[in-house]
Amino acid sequence: MNSVSSLPPLLQVEGVCKDFRARGALWRDSTSIRAVDGVSFSMQRSETLAVVGESGSGKSTLGRAILQLDPPTAGSVRFDGAELTGLDETRLRPFRKRMQMIFQDPFGSLNPRMTVRAILAEPFQIHGLAGNRAALEAEVRRLLDAVRLPAMAADRYPRQFSGGQRQRISIARALALRPDFIVADEPVSALDVSIQAQILKLLKELQAEFKLSYLFIAHDLAVVRHIADRVAVMYFGRVVEIAPCDALYETPLHPYTSALLDASPVPDPAVEAQRHRITLTGEVPSPARPPTGCPFHTRCPRAEGLCREQLPPLAERFSGHAVACHFPNR
Ligand SMILES: Nc1ncnc2c1ncn2[C@@H]1O[C@H](COP(=O)(O)OP(=O)(O)O)[C@@H](O)[C@H]1O
Ligand SMILES: [Mg+2]
């Protein structure tokens, strides 16, 4: 055994829930909706776990809850062995440096009035690590270099760059404080397909270079196929299937996963032949009125009485491959 395997997992998420107050017309009507419902998994160093599901399934909320940007209502988040929930901002500070987030819309998340130099210098200033001017300039150079942008980019403003270049700038900013964990929230969803491939390649190279772990959020299984080590499929705030990447694409166990795969075809006839063809109809139920039993039963072609009555627990069927379904595929 090497020394790495004796370290605790980088991230341990246990029973994480996030409730939001959903306001009615009157303040008295205020009820609570559960956006994330009892999510548990762990991640190793340098691993990429993709979190995939339709819009509204709770992916962003989960990412923000893990980073304590919007702390969980219940459950535990351990980072490098340390419990993060319940820590005040001062105690979170050393962890904030190590955990960063990249967003879908790099334009929205980059201040249009700041030069790229100022954008990249800001994390150092916030954490009191700016040093002298020359040291800061060297850091800016290092970061631009890391994301393959020329040094002269430092003097420009975000609007002077294309969407893909802007995403490189956000990635550079996320890398500033040498994090070991990054939540990438649909980082390529807003980009053209050809640009998507370039950014995914960059993220992969940076992962090897800086030993990064990614929680990579996407709404499309095709996007994460070549970047993820494992995939967690979310539906209605829960993980309904989690598996190593190959197992998930080749032998999906949850009918929802099969449906998502059908929505993004794989160019492999052998895989296509084994498909349990399911087309998704209808919509994700409203979290204000959660269905009884399995939340997928309202859209599932295989649903039976049991599915309407009992919530299936996430249970391991094969090594590392767990599913929450009363009647999984095969
Ligand atoms: N700040 C908030 N206040 C109230 N409800 C929210 C808030 N953020 C998210 N939600 C609700 O939580 C659910 C999950 O949202 P989200 O995490 O954004 O899903 P995803 O990222 O998978 O699209 C949705 O029903 C959404 O409307
Ligand atoms: Mg989202």
C-alpha cells in the first residue's frame, strides 16, 4: 500500500439535506421545500465525480452545500478528515482556499469593470497573500500560463474575450490559491461543442498538473463521459445511481439513467444494442408537492404499486455500483 491510500478520502458527504423556504402569496403560507435529500458519497484525491441530472434536480444546491456557500440543513461534510458543517467563517477560511467553484456563465461571474490582472489578483488580496507587486504579477503570469492564455491578457477586460477564453479566466481564478477540490457547475454548458472539448481537455490537463479533484456538474451524460471517473445520477434531490463511469454507461441500473442515456446517444453499436430504451416524458415533480414512494414513479414506465408506496434506498448491487430502484435493469 502506498501512503496515499492510508489518507482519509478527500471528501465525505453523509446524509446531506438542503431545505429552502418557499414563500406563498402570504408570509404565513411559507413552506419548506427539500432541494437536496439525504445525499451521501465520498471522493478520493485526484478523482472526478460527475453529478448529472435534469435541471432542478438539486445539483447546484448540493455543490454549494458541500462548499458551505449555502450550508446544508442536515448531514455532514468532511473535507480531508475535518467536519465543515457548523464551522464559522474564520474557521472555514483555510478550507475556503482549498475548495473552489467554477460556474456555467463566466461572464456573469467575472466583474466586467476589472482587468484580468485584477480578477486574478483578487483571491490573493482577499486571503492576505498578495505579497509585493512583483510577486503578485508573477502569480498572474503563472495562472494565465496554466490556462494557456498569453501574458498580455492581463491588461484586458472580460468582454474582450470569447466565451471559451472567459471560462479559462474563471478557471485561472479558481486555481489561484492552489486548491485541491473544485466544484465545476456546468462549466461547458454555455459553450459551443468544439469549445467544450477544448475546455474539458484543459480541465483534465490541469487535474494531472495540480492533483485536483473535481465535482463536475452536468445535465447531460455525454459531456462527462470522458472526464469522469465515477458518475452520480441525481433525481429530485437524491442520488438514484452511482457507479464507475464505464459501468454506468454500459450497464445502467436505474430506468432514469437509461432514459438520460437515450437522450444522449453513444456511438457504440454494442452499447446501443443492450439499451433499455426509455423515453422521458413529463416533468420533474414540484418539490412543493413531493410524490409518495419513489419520486421517479410518476414518469417511470416500469412503476408498480410498491414504487408508489415505498421510497427505494440506494443499495449497492455490484462493487461500487449502487442504485435506488425497486426494479432495476437486469
Ligand atoms: N435559493 C433558493 N431558494 C428556494 N429554492 C431554491 C433555491 N435554490 C434552488 N432552489 C430550488 O431547489 C431545487 C434544486 O435547484 P438546483 O440545485 O438549482 O438544481 P439544478 O442545479 O440541478 O438545476 C429547485 O426546485 C429550485 O427551484
Ligand atoms: Mg444548476
